[in-house]
Amino acid sequence: MRRRLPPLKTLPAFEIAASQLSFSAAAEELHITHGAISRQVKALEDYLGVPLFRRLHRHIALTPAGEALLPAVRTAFQVLETSTVQLAAAPRQGPLVISCLATFMMRWLIPKLYAFHVLHPKIEVRLSASYAPIDFAGDGIDVAIRLGAPPWPRGMQAQAFLEDRVGPVCSPELLRTHHLDHPADLVHHTLLHTESRPQGWTDWLALVGGGQLDVRTGLRFEHTYFMLEAAVSNLGIGIGSFPLVEPDLKSGRLVAPFGFVPSGRSYYVMHPVGTARLAKIKAFRSWLLEVAQKQAPPLGQTADSGARAQTVTAAVTS
């Protein structure tokens, strides 16, 4: 017999919003928009035929129906979480499957993986390039590496291991022929964008107080890797994350005219809470943290023109 259940995807939105009496808090925890939370709650209310919240001027409150439903939803989630954690904690054989951002994988992780193999030759590593939401059980993922900031979904253990610092990057040739003394000078250049970081220019301008710049113009690329190669090829100026461009800065393929500033986000290593003690996950997490601690600090902090000039000179002559 088919079960008569409400739309299951609406229940997390309801449970978090009802617990915190905030649609915004639910949106942050689930990493979706405020509007998406409102639509999911409305879909649940339409299915039940009763309102679950009273929408007041600046806050929300539960209706009697919402107060009656909340304990049942909480209990259901608690039972489900307990069962999945127990299952995830059971010993799992096989390779270590890592879901990772594609450009981070190519430019940071893969060049360092030989060292991990030397330390742990019996652990077979398989890499899966993705920046989509993580489904550990459904996709057979052991560990994921993502760029972001808390809060993270419940049942997930996440640890920051590498700070994200960002700044414009371009080829040395472009910098020699078109000086960049202030962010306002960027108006004369082609901006390079990546779909995996669509707000890159907007975010950086807000961090450095760069003034007005039409970030709608320029060339767009599906992945950061393509955008950085376009910058190397003198097609324009892109926004780079220091951990991803450090090798290019050292080799002189790219320069950073304004240095790098903290974006407020970090690269995180994450896995289900219940798998924290698995030997292969413990080994990879410990190795990753140790390697990241040796990461050299970025050049420049967008402090003043002298610091920027020093950054440019160091990068061009390296």
C-alpha cells in the first residue's frame, strides 16, 4: 500500500524554520534562497490544507497546526539520522572516494597526492570532480572538499584547512603594457569570469572598496581552470584564489597586481559525522591538514601602492 506522505523535500525547510522561527536561518542552513524556503513551506501548507506559520511584520510564529506537526517531524528526522549514522559508521572497505572542486583538484590536490600515496600505499584514492551539493551515501563519496563557510548541513563534519584569498590575476605581458595602479584602472581591461564563481568580481570589489566597475562585461568560462588559462593567454584579467594560482605566480605565468585579500571563505574537508573514525578518512584528513599548514602565505594584502608594486615586481621577476 502506498504511503500517504507530504512532499518530503519540504520537511527540512519546515523543521528548521519552525525550530528557529526564521525562514532566513533555514535558508542559510540548507544553502538555498529565502524564496525557496517560502515556496517549500507553502507547498507543505497546500498539501496539508492548513497554515503552519503566521507571517508577521518582521518575524514568523507557528500556528496550532505547526506546533502539532513540529514534534512529529523532529522525531522522524531523529530516527532517520540515528539509522544513517549507524550505517555510515559501519566499516567500509574499498578505495577512498574524494569529491572535489575540479580546479582545486587539478591545481592543488593532484600535484600533492603522490606524497599521500607514499605515506599510505594501501589506500587507493579515487577522485570525482564536482561542486554540486554532496550526497555521500547516494554517490558513494567518502570525503568531499568544498569552498564555503558555515553553517553546514546537519550530520556533516567539516573542517577548514586552507583559507581562501582572492585577487585579480593576469599575464606579465599584459601588466607590462597596461599598468594597473588602482582598481579603477580595471575599467580599461577585459574581465574574465567563471561560472563556478559568478560573483567573484563583485565580491572582490566589495572587499577592497574598488568603486564602480561594470562586472557584467567580459568573457565567461564554465570552469575556473579555463578562466585562468585565458588569463595566462593574455585574454584579460580574472579573479584568482591564491591556493589555485600559487604555482603560476611562482613560475611567472601569472601576476597579481593588487595582491590577495581574505574572501571570508575557506576550503573545507568534510564527511559524515559517523565516518570520522574510519582509518582511510582519518589518514587523508590528517595529511590534508598537515600539507595545508605548509602552504605559503599570499603575497600582498592590497594595503597601499607600495605593497602592490612590490607584489607585482616579485611576481614578474620570479
